[in-house]
Amino acid sequence: MSLPNEMTPEDCRLVATVTRAFHCANKIREGETFVFDHRGILLAGESSANLCIGMICKLQPVLMMAQDRLAEGLYPIGGYAHFDCFDTGIDHGGTGKVYVEMSLVDGRTGQTVPRPE
């Protein structure tokens, strides 16, 4: 489960794509993205979603694991790929809820890199 031979960690973009969003106080919408480099740094210029600390906090552990896996030459996204924000949702006294799915994108081409079997 390693990266394709021609890809280096610097080529990697860890992308959290919003798969569902409703009543979000930060106006995040389905299909928007949070894009991070191989070090877990948010690339605001490549991201389309508004900044949300509640989502960034939930993604921090997966970004640390991805960084560790990349350092070992492994595909960065393990069995974990789906996350939600800290808000409890409007039905539980919060304001809304956002869900994302993590993927690996080749920063050179913009193409999603499928998980190796």
C-alpha cells in the first residue's frame, strides 16, 4: 500500500471533501474541500470551504497519521476516511453538521490517487 513510484510526499495533497452539510454556521456546502499538504498544513488557496476550526480539529489526528504513513512510504489514508465536525447538529442543540471524506490527490495533476488494493 505504497505511493505510486513517481509520486513523492511533496506531490501529495490530502483532501477532505464535504459529502454532506446542513445548517452550518460557517456556510460550508456539499462538494467544497479542505486541502492540506503532506505536512498537514492547510492550503487555503487550494481549498474551497470556509475555514472551520471545528472541522480542522477533527481532521488533525488523521493528518498526523497520514504524515507518519507518508514518512514510511505508505499510502497516507488508512482505514479511516470519513469524519464529521464537532457541532452536535441542530437536532441536538447545535447549529448544524458537516461530514467529509478524505482522499489523496496528486498535486501535480489534480487527479485522485486510488487506494492500492
